[in-house]
Amino acid sequence: MLETIWFVLWAVLWAVYFILDGFDLGAGCLLPVLSKDDKDRRYIYNATGPFWDGNEVWLITAGGVTFAAFPGNYAVMFSALYTPLLMILFALIVRGVAFEFRRHIDDPRWKKLWDICMFAGSFVAAFLFGVAFAGIFAGIPIDEAGHFQGSIINLLTPYNILGGALFVMLFMLHGSIWLAIKTNGELKNRASNFAKKIWPFVTLSGLVFIISTGFATNVFNYYMSYPVLFVIPLMLLFGFMLIWFFIEIASWWKAWFASGLVIGLTTFFGLAGIFPRLLPSSINDQYSMTIFNSASSPLTLKIMLVVVIVFIPIVIGYQTWVYYLFKDKVTEKDLIY
Amino acid sequence: MDVLILSRLQFALATGFHFLFVPLTLGLSILIAIMERKYVNTGDEEYKRMAKFWGKLFLINFVLGVVTGITLEFQFGTNWARYSAYVGDIFGSLLAIEATTAFFLESTFIAVWHFGWNKLSPRAHATTMWLIAAAGTFSAFWILVANAWMQHPVGYVLRNGRAELNDFFAVVTQPFAIQMFIHTLSGAFILSGFFVMGISAYHILKKQNLSFFKRSFQMALTFALIFSVVEVVQGHMHGAEVAEIQPAKLAAMESHWETTAYAPMAAFLIPDEQGEKNNFEILPVRGVLSMLAYHDPAAEVKGLKYFPVDERPPVTLTFFAFRIMVGLGFLFVLLTLYGWFKRHKLEDYPLYLKIMLFSIPLPYIALQAGWIVAEVGRQPWIVYGLMKTSDAVSNISQTQVLTSFIAFLLVYSLLAVAAFSLIIKFAGQGPDPLPLPAEEKGGEANA
């Protein structure tokens, strides 16, 4: 029971991370797409500036909780995904630093350097998170000792690449909606047009991803035993329609919540189907990491549950306050970056 | 080089680099919070300018601490998978608690402080820096509790082929953890004090913004003096505890080979690990080591030879790192004590100011040395007495680790150069000039 609660919390933490960091990673990917001049780029930096750091702590927490609740899985998953994970971390490092460094030297080459870091870092992180999570849905080649058999090429299956592409596009949609909320004038028009234009592609990729999940993974086998789970892909499709609807009526905050919902549901969609596995083995299901063979002791799970139940609502409370504090559009006088 | 050595080098690099930035975050946040608090209480605009100037340097430093911290949490899984599986029940939960209770607070409110100057009342804005400072301190507490558990595992049972928690309270309150926390935090505060004093000394020497930088210097001086004294006194207690709990580390710190009563200590020596002896010993004084470790000159101190060769830490590195740390620790007391007596007429002591300017790197060296003593001195154990480092490493390929190690080396070096160049540039520029009333009028006239 405890293990199952932790599975749900684990999935929720990763989903929240993708929802929150998703829009600032998406805005990073859009930096070269939506900006015409330096001022546009500064607006884009400032639109995500107050949020990115707090958002990334959800990654630390998701990682920390994987370590605390399922140390066996933490060990196998992160050593198996060694190269992609470190690439993600380097990507997050250079883009994080870009926020702070870019503004300090008024030289176009210096700014260009950090703009490239911002774009490349955001793109690589978004893409590889998608690859990694699609890989988790489909399973990766781990043997009975939990050792990874294969190379990074084995991770780049068509399905996993599709997952990566879907994440990038979802985040770009999420980010363009955020920029439509936070900016004015020309930049806002470009952001909202972009959201309108990319929506059909994201929705189509989402559909293709759901369908290929039936071929590339065992996710639907589990769904068959608990048909109520089919509600998730249905809600996912409904979420895509909601985004379209709110974009059409130019209700950007609602569109943003809808795209957040879609990102969260995409995460749940696959994770619900691998339960009780945390990392399925594509060699033999017997070798999969599950909540049973990798969980911490009941005492640790209980202590951590108390910590999470007390502190996560507090975190949500003050982070909501920060979003509220900086809810207004970025204006000339707010340009810190 | 094999996966083990490469992984150790990579982890040492990643931690050492992270630890270049974190101490300043811990101490400078408190100093800035005090400055801003004074601004709120007195309404003196100079305190606000101080908070903004030091805050600018703080933010550059802060972001490096954040991004290098993210990699650390994941490297236990990537490179130390067997360690993670073995101790995750305890160690992993401490890291997760750190993120949930402290790092969230720090990272969320840093943005409020940075972007919130015009959105919050001065009082509320000053409070955000106090929250950041408190969160940083909490964060350090949890991380050091986790590290202390590796130094001295308590509150666990060996079950299901791993270490499982059976007394959370024992883990969190063990004296060794509290000692490490006070020791590391005091070091961080000294570093921050010297950082502010050094930069202030530069401007006082140049006679720029005298009142601004004298105030900064005096605040930092009081801070650094208090914690330099705390560090020396408490460091001694901490050392006595190491003697008790990690006798092999103590022997390596002192390069003490033979188990003897009345153990001596020499003013200078060079360890000879091959020959299991010391060369060039100068002025060995009988009983001093026994006295320091056990408060009794006749006490027996275990020598390195008492421990099997494969359970001895690297002696030379541990020994010199310890000597450097202790030597610098005493120097910090002298420098701050001298400054305390001259604090009202600092500008009359240019030599002292120059020394303080060039002393900025010294606490950085002392803290890195301290970390080397703690971590290298614990070897060959990753968890003292429980698991060897060589049994902890992941099953990964050499090419993977070599590639990532080179990537860390390159990226981190470039980032360090960029960060410190920016810090030096803005430190040298001094605070933004005050808007002159005359200028504003002139502007209006032109319009």
C-alpha cells in the first residue's frame, strides 16, 4: 500500500516538474523562433526569469524522491541512462547560467553565446526528457543484475524519438501560450500565432504517440486489466481540444492550464501503464525494477510521506503566491535581464 | 584509468566546484539580509545600495551554486549506483528532505528578491533575503547530516542486503553531524566575511565610496571575527571527535605511524607513505598530539600501522590539507582580530587593507582543504566501516565516464572563469552611482 502511494507521488512529482519547467524550457526553444531583435529576447528571458529556478527544484525533488522512496530504481535507472541524463544536466546548467550571465556584458557576441546556450540547453533537455520517458514507458535493456545492456543507440528507437519530439512540441506550445500571456504587441502576436500554428502538429503527434504506444510498449496490457485507465488517453484528447478552444477565444491563462494538463496527462498516460514497474526491462519482464523490489523500508517511506504531506502543500502555497505576484505582463520597467 | 578512479575524480571535481560557490551563498545572504534590515529600520539609502551592490555579486555566485548542485544529486545514481541502492533508504531520504524543506524555499524566494524590488514593501523585501539565508542554512544542515552519516553511520540496521533506517532521530541529531554543520557553516561565514572585506579593502584603498565600503567592511569584520574564533575552538572539539570515531583519519591527518602513548606532534614533516614513516621531521614535541586528541598527554594514539594497509586513507594529501586548513584557520583569527582594533580608521592602514584584498582566496583554499580532509581522510570507505568506495561504483563503461569527466572539466572550468571574471568586474566597478538631484533638474530643463 505504502509503495503504491509512493508510486503515485513519484508520478505526480515528475508530472508537476514537466508542467512547470515545460513552459520555460519551451520559451527557451522559442527564443530564436519568436524574437526579431534583442528587445524581444529580453522580454522572453524576463517572462520566465522569476520562475525557472523554482520550477527546476521540482526536478531535484522528483530525483530526490526517486532516491529516497525507490533507491533500487534510482540506482538502476540513472546508471542505465548515464549518458542521456548527464546530457540533460549539462543542458540545464548552460541554460540556467544563461539567465544570469547574458545581461552582464553588453556585447552582441556575448549575448549571442548565451542565447545559443539558452536555446540548445532548453531543446536538448526537453528532447531527452521525452526520449527518456518514452524509454521508460517502453522499457530499456536491463539484465537481472540491473545492468544496462546496450548503448545510447538502443535508447534512440523510433518510439523514443517520437516521445522526444512530442515533448519538445508540447513544451513549445506551452511556452508560446505563456509568452502570449506575459507579453504585449508584436511579440504577443507572434507567440499566439505560433501557438495556433503548432497546435495541429502537437495534437497529431500526441495521437500518433498514443497509437504507437500500443505497438511499442506493454502499456495497454495493463490498461486492459483496469479499463478505467482508458480515461487518461481520453482526457488527453479532450485536453488537446480544450487547448484549441481556449486559444481560439484568446483565453490564454485557461489555454496555459489546459496545456499543463496535457503535459501532466502525457506523463501519467505511460506511467499508469507500467505500474507496478518503475523501469520495465525490455529483455525480460522478470528483470524490471518495480515498486516491490526497489522500495525503501516502510519506516523511511512513512517518514518521507509525512515530510511530503506537510511540506509540498507549503511549497505549492508559496510558489502560487510567486506566480500571483508576477502575474502581470512584462513591461519596459520590468526588464531585469 | 578505470571507472572507479574516473568516477572519484569526477565526483571530487563536481563537489569541489559546487563548494566554490555554496559557502558564499550561505554567508553573504545573511550579510545582505542585515544590510537590508538596517535600511528598513533606519531609512538610510546607503544600506539599500549596499544590499543591491552585494546582491549583484551574490546572484552571479548563486546561479552557479544552483546549477552545479543539480548534477550532484544525480551523480549518486549515475556513478555510485551500488552505494545508492545500499544506503538510499537513509541517505536518499535526507537529500529528498533537503530539496522539499529547504531548496524550494531558497530557489523560489531568490526570484522574489531579484524581481520584487518594486512589487513588495521594503520590509517584505528584506524578509525574503532572511528566508533565503534561513533556507540556505537548513539546506546545509540536511546535506551535512547526510555526509556525517557517511562519516559515522548511526540509526540503521543491516537488513535485506542493505542499510535500513531504524532511528531517524539518531541520524539527525548525532553529535558528529552537529559538529560538521557548525564547522562547515562557520567556514562559509568566514569566507563570506573575507569576500566582503577584501573587496571593500580595494575600494577603501582607492578612496572610493569610503563610507559605503567602511560600513561593509565593518559588518563583515564582526561577522568573520566571531566565526573565526568559533571555528578554531569548535574545530578543536570536532578534531577530538574525529580521533574517537575515525582513528585512521586522525592518524592520516597527523601522519602518525606508530601507536604510542605521549604521541608527539612536529612543527613540520613530510610523510613517506612507502616507507611508513616521516621525513624531515622538525621539532617533534612529546605528548602534544595525545593532548590535542584526548586532552591527556599520556593517552595512546593509534598509528597508521595499526590499520591494515588497505584500510588507510591517502596520508600525504590528508596531512597537508589538514595542516593548510588549520594554519589558515589561525591566520583568520589574527587578521580579523587585528582589523577589529583598527576598524574605525581602516583607511590609515593600507598594508592591512592590501593583505585583506589578497586574502580573499584564502578561505576558499581552507574550505576546499577541509573538504579534502573530511572526504579523502574517510577513504577507503565511502561509508566509514560499512562500505568501501571500490564496492560502491556503478557498472558503467570507462568511455562513458571518461567522456563525462572531460565534459565536466571543460564546462566547469569555462563557467568558473566566466563567473569569477564577472564577479571581479562588478566588484571593481563598485556600487551604482547615486542619482544626483542636480542631474534630474538638468534633465527636466533639457526636456
